[in-house]
Amino acid sequence: MDKAASRLWLMRSLYLFLAMLVMFFHLLPLDTKPDRWPFPELLIGLTFAWVLRRPDFVPIASVTVVMLMADFLLQRPPGLLAALVVLGTAYLRSDGQGIRDIGFLAEWTTVAVVTIVIFVLNRLILALLSVEQAALGPVLVQTILTVASYPLVVLFSQSVLGVRRPSAADNMATGVHA
């Protein structure tokens, strides 16, 4: 049980570290010319991939802190995208077992729909509040890149980081019954 608890806290810390790393690279000025392609929201993909594989590694409090910090650091309206991602994460967490059982293509489709809803609601709420926003074109490209990068995030999470769905043996060892 001590080994399982250590792994749980190690993976929770790894999620926070990866989130900080993604934000660091997002803020890093790699080129002085304006970006031709917007950066995909890898934080959303990482969060959704981990929530659907191991929700215990990504508590809602961690998602809230990470996304709120991203809002501040990336100079977005504080709290709006964070709240929408937390709601999307809660939906995926609640429906996670059903999504996990139907295969990766259905999971990717579900994540794509949740991601698109988050981006659309974000734009609608900002428009209703008369907040100046980025042009629609780059936001659409960013949404498409975010959805397209999801399988790569899942592959990286599973292959390199070992974030896989728990097997029946893992569930029996920790006392969790799916």
C-alpha cells in the first residue's frame, strides 16, 4: 500500500511538473517573428488524457491550480478557461469508465467534442462580456491542433510516462473495484 501511495504522489507531482514545463515552453521566446501557427493547448490534452486513464493522478484541485496559473501566465482572462476546463474534466471524469470501455477512437471523438465546446463557450462568453479576443482563424487552428495533438499526448503519456488505465490486477491490489 505504501508503494501505491508513493506512486500516486509521484504521478501527481509529475503532472504538475509537466504542466509547468508546457507553460515554460509556451512562454519561451523561441523566435522573434510572430507565430504563423498558434501553439496547441497541450495542457488541455495532457489533462484530459490523464483524467481518462488515471483520474486519481489528476485531482480537480490540481487542474484548477494549473489552469488558473496558465490563465495568469498566458495573459488570458483569469478563471474563464480554467473554469471551462475544470467543467470539461469533471464531465470526462464522471463519464470516464464508459469512455474507456469503448475504444480510443470514441475517446478521441469525445475529447474533441469537449475541447471544441470549451473553445466555443470561451469565445461566446468573452463576446458577451465585450472582451477583446484573438481573431477567429488562429483560434480555429489552435482548436484543430489541440484535437490533433491528443493522440500524441496519449502516446507520450502511455509509452514514456506509464500513465495507463489500471488493469483488473491493479484494481484488486489497491482495493478499487471498477
